[in-house]
Amino acid sequence: MTVALTGAQALALRMRALLLRPHPAARPDDVAGVVEWFGAMQAQDMASGLWSLGVRLPALTLTDVQAALERREALRTWPMRGTVHLVPSRDARWMLELTGVRALTGAAARRAALGLTESDADRAADVLGTALAGGGRLTRARCLAALTAAGFDVGGQRGYHLLWYASQRGVTCIAPHVGTEQTFALLDEWAPDPHRPERDEALGALAVRYFRGHGPTTVRDFAGWTGLTLTDARRAVAVAGDELATAWVDGVESVLHPALLEAPRDRVDDVRVLPGFDEYLLGFKDRTLMLDPAHQQAIVPGNNGMFRSTVVRGGRVAGTWTRTIARTRVSITVQPLSGLDRAAVEAALAGYARFLGLPARVDWAD
């Protein structure tokens, strides 16, 4: 049976897939489950990553989420597109091998621009492996100090590149912060029992997780999210078989989790306040269902890759918000882009304040 959906109906279902509305399947209730649901979650900005989990796990606080990451329910690394994500700890290695390896093939030009060779990068990974051996973790500054002591010039972007390369190769991973400082650990020690599926099994699993957490959307969006070729993306969907379903959204072939076909498709005028780096926008190359092109510059000023936190009404971006966290409260400023009900927005922001464990002061920009 062919299922035809309007864009509005597809967006209603997508909000459920994104765990921003109730889902007809049993939804995860812990950090490990939410990260696995999506396959990977955008997390280059740690504060955004924490709230991405918090908004989907309203019973948890910031302290709860941080404790789950300390328990290694998920970890951060560069699994695809050269961008930091949260991934299930046991899946980090096969994801690096399946999708992360593509970033390594494009690294030679960057190394040359930085005055580094592949042998330099490999030696730096060995230095970090030695420094981290024994189950501990080191702050970013101490990792750079270890590289400096080994004779590396870590100035400019060289230090970042060498840290990235070691994680991209699967030597290290990003461990939870100590205070405000990023830390690194050995991947083999942080996730000592990795799952090692065959390539086709890995492709199928990644497709199921992506479309379960983002659908209905296209195979091109899946390829863009993973960095896979379109050929591999199509192969992944084929391997997934009956675990995925097809629908036509305004005439465009799309893929989704079969359970969503039984979910309500009516418009819901709810409000969510989301972090800037969230799967809601960054999980898609084509964001037209969620974002009016007229608002693109307000969300990504200068198209510089830095996404502002969004106020989402009825599944569509309707405003932005910024926050300043102090010891005794969080101060939030809301900038509307289209019609917003202040009481609904402030109720959503109260959920964020509860997550932080701080009272909130909310101001509205003119």
C-alpha cells in the first residue's frame, strides 16, 4: 500500500520520530536509549548536547544526564562528517569504521595546510595513547601538553587536528567534562566491549536508527547526515527491509519507521525550546518542513555553521532564545520570528530551568 502524506502531516509524524511528541512505539526513558534511538546525536557543543537529552527526558535533571554520561551510557566522538556526536558507547568503533573513515580520506589536504604529515598524525595518536593508558582521562590542555613535550607544535589549528585525528582513528574518545574542561580517554578503555557487526548489518542498523529518529525523510537526507555515498545509503535502506516503510510526502519518496503510520497526523500547536545544535534541524539537509527560508539568517547568521537555539511552535521554527547561566539563576531572552504565545513559551522555558535546577528570568526582545 502506498501512503501519501502532505508536508504538514509528515512534519507531525517527524516531531514524534524526534521524540518531541509522544511516539506510538515504546519510547526510551534513559540516556542510553535516547542516543541509540537516533543512532547519533549532534553534540559539538556540550551544553546543547545535554539539553537535547534533557528535553526528551523530562524526568531527568542536568545532574542526572551528566551522571549517565559518567556511567558511559554514551560517549562523544567524531563518527561522521568530522563533527562531534553522542553515540552509544558499544557502537562507537563500528560507526567510526563505517562512516568516520570517510573523513580521514579528506584529511590530507588539511594536514598539508597545517604543515603536518600523516606520519606526524599517527605519531601524535601514539603519544596520546601512551599518555592516556591505564583507564584515566586527561583534559584537553594536558593532552596538548603531552603532544608539546613530544615535540609537536600545537599552535594554530594543529593541536585540534591532532586530537581529532586520534579520535577519528579510534584511539581516543571525548570523555565527560571535568568542571568546564573537555577531557579525552582511550576508546578501548572507555568502551571495552564494542559491538562489531559486519558492514551490511552496520549499514542496516544505521538506517533503521536514522529513519526511526528522523523520518519521514529522504534517502538523500540520510546520506547527508551520515556522509555515506548515495549508493551506500540506498544499500542501507535495502538491508533494513521491513524494519522501515515508505511514504510519499508531497510527491517525494520518503522513509519512516512503520509504527508512525499508525500515529495521529493532525497539527498540534505545541511549543518546544530546543538547543542550537539539535537533531531537529541538524539531522536534515532539507529543512523546509521546519524552517521558513526567510528565517534562515536568524537561525544561522552569516551561514557560518553556528546555530542559534530555537523556539518551535507546531513543529516550525518561530523564534530564537539565548541564555546566560549564573550561580543563582538563568537569564533568558526570547526573540520571536512569528506569532508566539508568551505563556506557552515561558512554560517550555520553565522546563529548561528545572533541568538546570535554577530559577529563570525571561525577557522578550522587541
